[in-house]
Amino acid sequence: MKAVNTEELDFTNAEMLRKKAEKLLKEKQKKADKKIIEADIKKLVHELQVHQIELEMQNEELRQAYETTEQALKKYTMLYDFSPMGYFTLDQDGVIHDLNFSGAEMLQEKRFSLIDTNFKIFIHEDSKSIFNDFLNKVYLSNRKESCEVMLGYDNNSLGYAYIEGIITMEEQKCLLSVVNISKFKK
């Protein structure tokens, strides 16, 4: 602290005394504020560095989760899309919501053209009642059911198929697996 020159100060002059005191207080506050600001800056830098490391760790975790998801998607694609058996997802009316490549091949159509088409049009007339009973049973029983039908449309036979189906609880969709058994019927 500076030594106050008492010779220059007139202690009887209140206004001059007050101004000098305020000036000294401002100088003290500047020094104190500078120390506080430096401490605040150091604290803020520390917090920002910690937060940056936290974000880097979260980013690494997200990257690993993304890679795991990509691997699972590849596995799913191989198991679903390229399976040797046909997979279909139908609603209660028999409308196709999804299918794999083998399913499209069994119906001798392009995959994208079968979406929103009724699966029942690919059931031969002789097997329509069997398939309708099967689909009703699957939705009523909520457990896996199966049937054998002849696939075909416009009097064209596409072969015999063994079908298993089960309902998904969340979406109330019927998951079908369809296997061509024509070779076994001969």
C-alpha cells in the first residue's frame, strides 16, 4: 500500500479527503480485480479443457457405436436380404410391407414392385383357403403357425412352398419365412 502524504492532505476538507480515498480504493480494486480475473480465467480454461476431453471421449464412444451399428447392419443385410429362403413382412390383410431378394425371386417379380402388393395374389387358387386360414390363425393365436401352399398366379404355377409365420407384438405385422419345397414334392 502506498504511503499517504499527510502534508498534502487537508483533513478538514471532506471533499478532497473523499476524492483521495476513492482514488486509493479504485487502485486497490484494480489490483484485486486483476488477481480475481486471472484466477477466473485459469478456472475457466481448466473447465474448458476438462469439457473438451469429455467431448473427445464421447466422440470416441459414438464412433465405436457407429462402427458396431455398421457391422450389425452388414450382418443383418447378409442374413435377411441374401438368405436362401424368402422372408416377407405382411399386414393382417396380406399386403407385403417388406421382403428379401429370395422372396421376390420365388414370386418371379422385382423386389421393389412387390411392396404394397397383396401376397394372396401369388397363392394358387387351390391353396387360397389354406393360406387364408393360416393367416387368420397366426393373428388369432399370436404364436408360430405353418402351412404348405402352392404359389402361382394367372394359372401359372410357381411351385410348392412351406410357410411359417409369427406376429410381431409391437407392429402387429406377420413375419413369414417361405421355403420352396417343389423338389421334395416330386
